[in-house]
Amino acid sequence: MVLNFLTKIFGSRNERVIRKYLPVVEKINSLESEIQVMSNEQLANQTILFKERIENGESLDDILPEAFASVREASKRVLGMRHFDVQLIGGMVLHHGNIAEMKTGEGKTLVSTLSAYLNALTGKGVHVVTVNDYLARRDAEWMGQLYNFMGLSVGIILHGIDDSERRDSYNSDITYGTNNEFGFDYLRDNMKYHRDSLVQRELHYAIVDEVDSILIDEARTPLIISGPAEKSTHLYYQVNSIIPKLQKDTDYSIDEKARSSVLTEEGVAKAESLLKVDNIYDPKYIELLHHVNQALKAHTLFKKDVDYIVKDGEVIIVDEFTGRLMPGRRYSEGLHQALEAKENVKIENENQTLATITFQNYFRMYKKLAGMTGTADTEAAEFKKIYNLDVIVVPTNKPMIRIDYPDAIYKTRKEKFDAVIKEIQELNKKGQPVLVGTISIDISEDLSEKLKKRGIKHTVLNAKHHEKEAEIITMAGQKGGVTIATNMAGRGTDIVLGEGVTDLGGLHIIGTERHESRRIDNQLRGRSGRQGDPGSSRFYLALEDDLLRIFGGERITGIMEKVGMGEGEPIEHNLISRAIENAQAKVEARNFDIRKQLIEYDDVMNQQREVIYAQRLDILRNESLKPYIEDIIYEKAEQIALDFVDEKLLPEDWDIKGLKDAVFSQFNFHLKLSESLLEGMDAEKLTEFIYDKALEIYNAKEAEIGYKDFRSTERYIMLQTVDSLWKDHLLSMDHLKEGIGLRGYAQQNPLLIYKKEGFDMFSNMVDRVKEETLGILFKIQFVRPEDLEELKKPKDQDLVFSGGEGASGVTKKPVKRSEKKVGRNDPCPCGSGKKYKKCCGM
């Protein structure tokens, strides 16, 4: 009550922010006449003047009014579009690192030019992030005209371009690209072996278009770069064959709310019988149990043409929020292979993670982050908690006059779709365009068949027609048009009303089902009523819809029964509408918890990833790793000394053999300790003695091969060691996370256990990086470059190691074959103790 009273007096926080920007808008407007009289050359020269002022100590806020006024004038001359006052407000919201919620058709693409231009003046780069390649290319070419006019360079990151093109694009003042491309480039950069091959600069400022889609909807799916793991695919086929023989409710149960399926006791017994195993929970069958669980999930929870499609012999994921295909993305933990077995297509080998990051953690690395969308306010709490972003609702340029009719609710899906088709027919007769939103591909195609039978011309837009997306959406507002779209794919493209459509009531939106997120429903509605256009919307629901059936509970059914409904009769009731909103709020809260849990676990990995990637960057950027290697030599010498020096015993009673073996294992030389040397020896003196001898050998190797080539070899060995052990660590962390939930049964906090054990595993990995780097460096032997050609001749010997990039023919001494070639799983001849395939065989 007090809060409501204060809001009435002082206005809401949103209103206060908008009021704060109004004097700045007046300032920008007052500069218009002054800037209008400038020649094109003078206007473009403003960029140079602004940069000089920044170098002289002025802030971006100091020059904002003049910069915005200059961009507006340039836009008028180049694009024929003048920024509205509300667009200037939107530009300020973006510049101050917030989310601008602006209705569809309010010109978000043009709004972004204001903040992008202003922040590009620092020379540190601006990234404009879009949801697909089409929009990245369109916006870069369209808005690029304005930036080029003002003397700024524009780059674009598209799928398929090479590293050289990527580097040039990232070095531009403003770079357009998709969230996937930016994220994958970050991961790929942290797998490079030479600093000249890095493509991204420091992450300075990003403007994320359709920010809710990228930072909320896609936040549950991490980006993963993977390589093939050595696993056979026959087990997937074997397990897949038994699942259809299991009966629902008898052999397994499904929890639709949690999207999980589990075997019952009867199901476990039947699975054991079919697979011919005595106890599937025996540790030796742990992998088989995992396959059964994934196959059960694939058959019972994942639906073809809803969650995925089969195209050209591949299982391709369908984005549940946008309806777009996600080629190249695969479900993890063997689920994708289980779906391939289910659909009887070729099973791709299971992959092992080489590098991974969530969008949440990638975008939080930018020094400043901003976003824009038509629908963000319902997720404002999540944006604030996860990204520290405030959502500011920017007023529309013209009043919104769209009519949003109450939901029409029917008993059955058949009655609902009969009513939908009847309304489409009526509106189509008078020529009013209709945009129909569905939540899955199969519903859109079923509706399409029904419309064909009635002779109604229409267009279907879903993941199967992805390439025509923009073209189809652009035409959706034409007279007599009927468009069916899955989950409102085509965002980012304005629907402009055709001639005479305004008089017919504008574009009418029909939703065939409520989505589990109110925001997705608002996106569909938001396609109508742009820039003060007339329009209308209505959602059609049925008690059989998943949302009402699973989450609505008995409350909705009870209300329906009390009211009494005949066949084909809809009901509109405030209590029902509220109950539906409550159901949606429950699902939104559950999804937020899933994303929150994902980031809590990924934060553990993120801290480790930051350490490893920072170390890799140091290795790439430093001309010499010698000081670092010398530190490791001392650290390992000290560790050995402390392990074997017992100051309670006389030196001659120490484990001298163990000490010598440890030194040889780490540094590859025989430690000679005379009795005279042992006299008065302690841990500190022994450390210095081992360190001096090891350093002597290390320096001799450097002198033998030459400073420059030895540095290159050193760098390569260390990077390879870091990457190999990091990859193994990622797999171990995956296994830890998979099993961590079971700790909850022992009254332990799984997240705390994951943090503690993950830290211990990471510490061990860092130690192993040091040990293995030194081990290879001290064991490696070099030959003269002039002998290289002779060594390459196919004799009874193999060259098993090269010195890496820039090593100028440096190679390890060949291993002589006595009887047969070294097998991939044999111990590596170099003496590292690792398998050949994991060491020199790589």
C-alpha cells in the first residue's frame, strides 16, 4: 500500500528514468538546426572531433547530445529516416548498459545506431548481436551505410567465413554477428596455438538484439566445441530395440511437469531380461543403465516435428522458443545418439567436450552489456539477478490501439481448431490479414491441411521453411493474407500493412495455444499494432492443451464444470484467465530455477575456465616462457626435496633411492649425491642443488637448439599439455556433475560438494600441467635441422614429435622400431608414462 502511494506521488522507477532523459532529448533537438547546415564532409568530420575530445579527457556522456544529433542527421541523409524522440531515449537506455523494451515496429534497429556509434568512438569495438545470419547481414549492410558515412568501419561475422575475415571484422569499429558465432569464436580463440591466429579483441561493449531470446531462452543450452570420443555406437541400437517393448505406466512412468521418465520395478526387471543382464544397477553395467535412461527419454519425452526434425538423414534440434532449426547443435550425454537410433538414421559418434561456455557467462564478460526487445519486462527480475541489467520500458512513438480480446476456451482441441478455422474463414472473406501462431511444427502442418481442404490460400512458416522466413513475414500484412508461424519465427522483420488493410481492422493475430512463457505470447501479439496501426489478437485454448492439462490443475476444470459448457461453446471468464496466468508464472519460475541452477554450476567451471584461458593467453602473448618454466623447475625441485627430506633422520638414512628416482622421473637426469654432499644437507639446500642441476640441463638444451626455436617448442609443448589435461578435466567435471545429485540423498548440498571436489580436481590438473610440461621438456631430444630430411626417409623408424609452430624443423629423436610399430594404446616410447595416442601419437 505504501509503495503504491509513493509511486503515485513520485512515479514508478521506469517513469523516473524516462523523465531523467527528457532534458537530454531537448538538448539533442536544440542542436538540430546547427547540424542541419553542415556539409556532408563537415558532418563526417564530427567523428574525428569527438575522438579527439575523448582523448583529451571528455566522457561519452559529455559528447552524447552532439553525437546523437550527428547520427540523427546522418541517418536522415543516408537512410531517409529521422530518429523519433522516443528512439533517442532508447539509445540512451542502451548506452547506459540497460535493456530497452520497445514495442514491435518502434525501430530498434535504428535505435541501436545511436549507442553503437557513440561507444565505437573509444576505438575498443562494439558488437551488435542478432539471432540469425540473415539479420546480421541485413543490419550490417543497412545500418553500415550510416556508419561508413560517419567514417566508422563495419564488420560482419557469418557462419563459414575464415579466420582472416573474422579478424578483420572484429578489428572494425562496429561488428555484427550472431550470439553463436561470437561465443564459438571466443572458445576457438582459446584453443589456438599462435597469437597471430586469434580473431577476437577484448570484449568491450555489446548490444544484444532480441535480448530475451538470446539471454533467457537460449541460456539453458551451453555452447560446446567437441571432438570424437572413442565409443562404439552398437549399444545405442541394442538399447533402442527394447524400449518399444516397454509399457507406459507398467514399465515406466512419465512426469510431464519435470520432463522426466523413469523405469518402474517391473520395467527394470523387463529391461534386464531383454538385455540379458542380471542386475542393471551393478557398477559394471553403469554405462548400459545410462543408455537405457537416455533411450527412454528419447522415446517418451522428445517428439519428432516438435523437439526435432529429421532432414537429409540427420536429427536436427528445433528451438522450442523460436521454432528455428539449430543445425550443428547436438543434445549431450548420448541423448542425440538415442534420438538417431529411434529415427533409424546414422548414429554419429559420441563427442567429448573440448571447450564449453554458457551464453550467460560469455555475455557477462563484456565490460558493458545492453539489449533491446519488445518483450523483456516479464523477465526483469532474472535480467537483474543474472546479468545486472535493468529493463526500461520506452514509450511508443504513437499510442497503441491494438485490441486484445479475452481468451476463448473450449473443452476439446477439435472444438478449438474448428473455431480457429471458422474465424480465419470469416476474416479471409473480407480480406483482413491473419497471422496464426502455433507452438509446434506438426500443429502448423495439420492446420495447413485443414485450410487447404477449405480452399483458403495461406503460407506456412516453421523450421522446415527457415530460409524463406523474412520474405514470408514481410508479406503477412497484405490484404487477404493468411500466415501460419511456429513460435513466431521471423522476429526482427517488420510486418507492414498492405493497402486498404487499415480500414479492415489491421492485422489480426490468432494464438492456437498459450505458451508456457507469457513473454512468447506477448511476442506473437506484438506483431500487430506497430507504429499506431490498428490490429487485434485472440488466443484459442482447450482443456486438453498441455499447459492447462499439466499446470492448470483441477481449479480450471472445476470452474468449467460449474459454468457448464455445450459442445463447441467457448467460455470467457476472468477466473480462468487468472488461473492460466498463474500456470504460466509457475512454469516461468521453474524455468528460471533451471537456468539459475545451470549458472550456479557453470560458475564453478567458469572460474576454472578463466584461469586456464588467462594462462593460455599469457603463453601465447609472452615472447619467452623461460621465467615461468624456471619457477616450475624450482617448485618441483622443492616438492621433491620436501617429500624425501626427513630432518628427524640423518641424511644417510633418507630414502636416497626414492629421491633419485623422483628426480629422474621429473627431470630425466641421475642425481649424484656423495657422502660429503649429504653432510649438513637440509630441504632448502637440496632444493637449490636439484634446481641448479636441472637448470643446467635446461639451459644446455636451449643452447643446443637456439633461443628462438627453443621458445617456440616450449610454447607448443605447454599449450598441448594444457589442452590435453583441460579436455580430460572437462570430462571428469561432466561425470562429477552427473552423479552429484545423488549426494542430496545423503543430506549433503550437491552444489557445495561439486564446488569442493571440482576445486580439488582442478588443483590436481594444474599440478599435472606443470609436471607433464617439465617431463616432456627434459625428455625431449633434438636433432640438427640439416639432418631432418634424412630422418624423414621411410626407414625402420618413425618421427613422433615435431616442435610446433615456428620451430623451424625441430624434431624429437626418432624411435627405432625393433619388431613392430608402436600401437595407439601402448606406453609412449618417450617415457612420459602416458599412452602413445595421448602423448607423441597426438
